Amino acid sequence: MSSPAEQFPADPDGPGHDARDDQSDRAGGPDAGAHAQAHRRRLALQAQAQATLARKVAQARKAHRRIAKATAERARALAELQRWSSDPATAKLLNPDYAAESARGPVRTDADASPRKIAVWEDQEIARRTITTEVACSLRLADRTAENLISESSMFAGPMQATLTAMRAGEISYRHGQVRMDQLSFLPLEEAAAFEARLLPEAKDLTVGKLAVKARRLRERAHPETLTKRATAAIAERGVWWEGRADGMGTLTWYGTAVQTQAAHDRLTSIAEATSAQEQKDASIPEEERRTIGQICADAMADLVLDGVTPTGTGGGIRGSVMVTVPVLTAMGKSEAPGFLEGYGPIPADTAREIAAGAPSFTRLLVHPETGAVLSVGKEHYRVPADTRRWLRLRDGTCRFPGCTRPASRSDIDHTTAWEHGGPTDSDNLAHLCRAHHRVKHHTLWAVVHEPRGVLRWTSPAGETHRTYPETTLGPPPTLAPTTQPPAPPTVPPVSPAVSPDRSDETPPF
């Protein structure tokens, strides 16, 4: 069956159209009726397409408004949760010590340099941490994201009631509200209402980007403090963040002053332009292998950050530390199974072999290539706790609280059942917890049980169950008696290269 377009005469502006046909139509020729009918059918089909377009856009607009209403309702619910938890009577009930016969007092941590003491949290802090972790786990959010969401919701339900009303009516989106909040956060509360009143009518007709520009300019004029004073305070927020991306990639974000970040970008660009000019003159480099300016900028930044700057120039000053696990057959070049980068995940086999070739030290963790069972653990220093620590770091990968991504290398090793309560110091009772979640475990109503194969079952104060799983499936580390003579070196090549100094002789965290 032919399409509607194929049933019509040729387009007047198209190739093959004969102008005599138009003269025949105007003269009332024999084909005039057919042409007029075809024209009417085209108009009807075009009107039908426009009506369908309008209907589908209207459906998307209705869905968009429903999303705005739903986010407004979420903000209202979270604001109510925050108000409820901040009540002193409620906060006291959320403290585990409330139901205990006596206060627990300071609790021992299993931190790396134990023994340490963790100061007892006040009721309000326990309540705040409780609702933050509860919301984060229930909504599948990071703790920081949940904390920000609760804070934003309290602002919408408080000083920004007009914005919340507009969201509940579907007139603006949650992102529009966030843009306005970003600027309101820099103004005194007494200025917030006037600022909101001036900006809200325009927010209903502007995109998020346009609204951000307008709100920023309006805030600059309305702010009672000078830019110099505000810039000094903003410097305290500087920092660096890393985020893993797909296909073995990652993003490093540097938040600093405009002068520093722009100067750094200009320096990288200058390096890239000079390097590109040299590559263009090098006839030995194939055209398809020549790097773009962006690629050279990325390579130059990697060189500067990883190798640092020494008195003699660039290179060899500072090295970053990473832990990479490489399957034995991959290290031998007989398999393309990916390696495993701690805190990230799988990396290409070639990259893993390259890191292994240049690693300054190795942790001998020999794993069966088919079953994954541990065959041997390095015992150079003959201290079981230190070897167990390395093994747990590989097993856990990150903090084992639900949703947390802080690397195990920057986390504490915690006894699931407290050591002072009879919990053993072995792999079935040990797991990594970052310092914040370590304290959450000790000071709130969160409860955790260590299940077989390193699985942790967490129960929230609201009764929800969340399980976290090891990042790497490994058999239990063997427990060997200390010896005075080093054992014979293994015949299997080392598997897990660690681009970090061997710290197995450090004081164990138990």
C-alpha cells in the first residue's frame, strides 16, 4: 500500500513538476478536480498531524505538571518529617539509650589506630542522622543527597511557601524551585520574601537556565553584603570530587576560585596548543592518531596531578595510590578478563596489565581462576590481622552501609558484633564502615547482622530491610600461625598489584 504522499501529484517546487499542469488547473482543465481534491487531502492530513502533535505534547505537559506536583508533595512530606524529628520528645525516643537500663556511654570504635573513643551524640544529632539515613536508603539516594533534599524541603515549606504552592499547582518544576533556592540561600531571611515575589511570576515563563541567570543578577543587586565579603566566605566551600563513569572512565571536579580554575584551564589549553603544533610537524604520527586539544588537555592534567612538580620540573614528584586486582591469567596475558579497580569496578585487561607491570609493590592474593577461592595470602610480615585487613579491603571495596560509596581504604574496619560483647575478630564478623556510618551503627537504632559470604543485612529504625553485598567474591582468608622464617615463594605469579606502599606491618585495627 502506498503512503499518502505517494498518492499525490508532485510538489510544485519539486523536480519533475510541469508548470503547464498549473495552467491547466487555472483554466479548468480535466485534471483540475483531481488536483483540488489532492490539495484538500494534503491539508487534511497536515491538520491531522498537527492535532496529533498538539495532543502528544499536551500529554507530556500534563505528565510534567504531575511530576512538579509530586515533587512538591514529597517536599511537604519531608518537611513534616524534619519538623517531627526535631521535636525534643521525638528525638529522645529515637535514641537507643532511651529504652536501655542505663546510658551506654562512649563506645569503642574499630578504627585503624584503636583504641579510640566516639563521643556520644546528642538526641537531636541522633534524630537528624536517623531520618537522613532512613530517607536515603528508602529512596535509594546517597546520604548527602537525602540530607540536601530534606533541607530543601524545609526551605520550601518555610520561607519559600509561594514557590511550593506554584510547584503544587504544576506551574513550575522542582528544578525552577532549586534555582531560586540557590540564590535565596545567599540572602538574609528578611530579604527572601521580596526576592521570591519579584522572581516567581517570571519563573513560570523561563527555562531553568534563563531563570538562573536572572536570579543571579537580581540577587547581586539585592544582596546587602559586598561581593568581596561573600567571595571570602565561598572559598571555604572549595573541594575536589571524583565520580566513576562507564567504560573505565571517571570525572574529577575541582571547585575553586574563578581565578584559579580559569588560570588552570588556560595553562592546560596553552600546553595542549603547543603540543598539538609539535605533533602536526611530526610526520611519523599518523593522522588518525593525532590527539585533539581536549585529549591533550586531559593527558596534561593527568601528568601534572599524578606526577606532581619537582624543583627540576614536571614528573616524579607525587604519585596517586590505587588498588587493582588482576586475575592471574590476565596478568599472564592468557585471558582478557577485566581487572578490578578498588572503589570503581572493572577496568580493561590491557590497563590492568599495564598497572601490574609498573607496580612498585604487590600483595600476593592468589585466587583460583574458576572458583574464586583464596589459595594463599601473602605472609611477608607474618601478621594475620594485617593480612586479613588487606583481604577485607579487597572483598568490601567500599563502606558496607546501604548506598555508601566511600572506598574501603578510607573507612574503618568494624566488628559487626562488638568485640567487647564477644564478637570474634574474623572475616565473618568484620566489615568496612566509613566514619559517619560507623557512628550511625553505634549511636542510632540501625541494626546489622552478618550473613554468610560477607552479606550484611541492615534493619532501619523504621523496620525496612536492606542488604549490602561484597564487591568481590572471595573465599575466607586462611589463618596461619606466625613463623620466624619466611615461607618459600609461591610458584604462581602475583595477582593483585597495589600501586601503594605495602603497609602490612602497621598496627592492626583490632
